[in-house]
Amino acid sequence: MPRPDTLSLREARRIAIAAQGFAASPSAGTAPVEARHVRKMVGRLGLVQIDSVNVLVRSHYLPLFSRLGAYEAGLLDRLAYGGKRRCLFEYWGHEASLIPVEQQPLFRWRMARAERGDGIYGELARFAAERRPYIDSVLAEVAARGPLGASELSEAGRGQGGWWGWSDGKRAVEFLFWAGLLTTAGRRGFERLYDLPERVLPATVLATPTPDEAEAQRALLRIAARAHGIATERDLRDYHRLDPADARLRIAELVEAGDLLPVTVEGWAKPAYLAPDARRPRKVGPRALLSPFDSLIWERQRTERLFGLRFRLEIYTPAEKREHGYYVLPFLMDERIAARVDLKSDRKAGTLLIQAAHAEPDAAHGPVADALAVELRRLAGWLGLGRVTVVGAGDLAPALANALTISVEVG
């Protein structure tokens, strides 16, 4: 197969946006979003990262809204935790993630490594090595009584401070989760409920033969390549958090097989790889607010390479030192990130609060504010909030307040 030509940065950006399911603005769609659409989009992305922060809405619900438009959030819950209809499961993909169940065999090598104490946080590995009889007793208790939250274990133990303040019981079930000996049966609020895989996952999935490590890693890299469209080695391995040494070997094998096409991208210092079936659109026109944990932007170096956007999560930054706000969503407008807004759901008042709004360099404030106002109204409507109000500062705030007419009823 001939080597692809060098791609311009704009071409690479359009390939990446289209590969992530952003080829057109979701506001253009009028048909209701059904479970099959959600299932197909998660399959296209390969996984959706889970995060607990709920200042706006929990992050894993946002990527589907950004791509599909307004949908019933319960659809995702049912696909992940809905008994016989379950087609997603939780595991460590890119951090904690919702992943199509048919991919579960591709992670068994990671589960096996975790059971041996490899590839998990050092303190958890030490705990597993030192407290294996206790961990075995926790597994037996979940088998007898599950599904259970960590707090429901008969000997949950107390938090020790540090390491998120986890109790011994929480450490035990999390180790068993890493090792694939327990999985998530459901959630109570945001608390994970643990149970045996054979009582949660489809029998057909559990009966699927386990691929060897190399085969599974190649499959995960193919998924990452399809979801990226175009990517560097770092981008590809980060998607499922593969070890650099493993990823380097597997990528070379995929290139040899023609499953990845080496290519150069204007302005990129590192070699890149093109998915053979990646779309190369001449134009893309999405308008979308992006979760901070959206797979289009979660690898910060890639985000800077593609969009020239230096994006950092400032949740843990002292308020007086924050540059853009607490929970900031970049605004994707056509082929660029045009702005970022710090958002909060004031559920009691029924209002979507814009706590800060900043335009990116060279963005025309008026057109960006007008387009952003449309997306903020859509977001508010989806969240069941009746008003959108600018309450903070930022260079885009005046134009955005004007576009929203200060406070806009969402009907």
C-alpha cells in the first residue's frame, strides 16, 4: 500500500473531528435519539470516561449529548446497568470507563496483570500482596451477598486518610475490580455496587476465548486508531493507557500488517499514523460543548497539537489562581476551539450559570457568542433548566450576555 502524502494540520484536524463523531452539528438533527444511537456512538468511540464531578452533569453523559444532541440520560444508564439489556461494562480503559461488553475479553490481560500485582497503583498492589486472605474473604462475601457497595461489607474497615481515604474494604473491592474478579452491577447515586462477573456480564461474552496479550493490544490500538482517525504513538497508547513498550511493539506490527498507515502532519514533531478507513472530509461544521473528559481533548498534548489549545483542568487549583474557571467546557465551532465557558447547574433555581466565558485568540466575539448561546440554550433544555444566565467575567462574557439577552427563557 503506498505511503500517504503529508497532511496539513487542517486536514488532520478534520479527520480527527470526523473520527470522533462530530462531522455535523447535532442541532441539525430532529429525530429522537434512541438506545441504538447511543450504543452505536459508544461503539464508535470505543469507550466513554466516567467522572464523579456533578457541578454541571456527570461527565460521561456529556460526550453523547455533544455528538447526538438531546437524549434521555437514562438510556446510557440502562445500557450500562440494565440487566439483560446491558451492552456496556465498567473497567479501566482510559481511567474508569464505560466500554462495550464485547470488548471485555480484550482487557483480560490487564486483569491478569492486576491480579499478579502489575499495572495497578503501587499502594494497592502492596495492599493486595499483604492482605490476600482478607481480599479473598471480601470476594466470598460479595459472592454470597452481592451486589454490594464497599460500605456494606461486614468488615469494611475505616479509611486511613491519604489515598482518597479508602477503607480496607474499598481497597479490597477495587483490587478485585482491577483483577476482573468483580465488576460493577450498578450504581447507587454514584457509589459503585460490586458483583461477580458471571452474574452481571452476558454469558456469550464470558464464553468468548481470551486472546493473548499481543492480539488484545493490537485490537485496542485498532479501536484507538479508528476513534482518532490520525494519531501519534503517544495518542494511540494513551487511549487505553497501554504501556509504552507494549504499544511500540504492537504499533510496529500493525504498520507491517497495513492496519496503520505512517504519515507526517504539518507542524507535528512526531510521526503520525492514519487509520486506513479514516474519513478525510473537506469540511466539518460541528457546534458542540465538550466535557473536560471528552475523548477529543482528554490527551492534552494532542489537544494542543490539533487545536493550539492549552487546556488544563483547574478543579484542584485555588480559586484565585484559576485562569478560566472551575468546570470549564471548550466550545468546538466548525474546525476550531473558539471559546471556553465555566458552567454550573443551579438546579434549585432552574438556571444554567455561566461563571466565566473566554474567547480563544483571533475568535470573533460576536459570531462565537451567537453560536455559543444556541448551544448553551440546548444544553440547558437537556438538563431541564429553564434559564441561562451569565454571572461571571471573561472577555467573551459581555458579548455572550448580549447574545443570551442577559437571561433567556428556555422553552
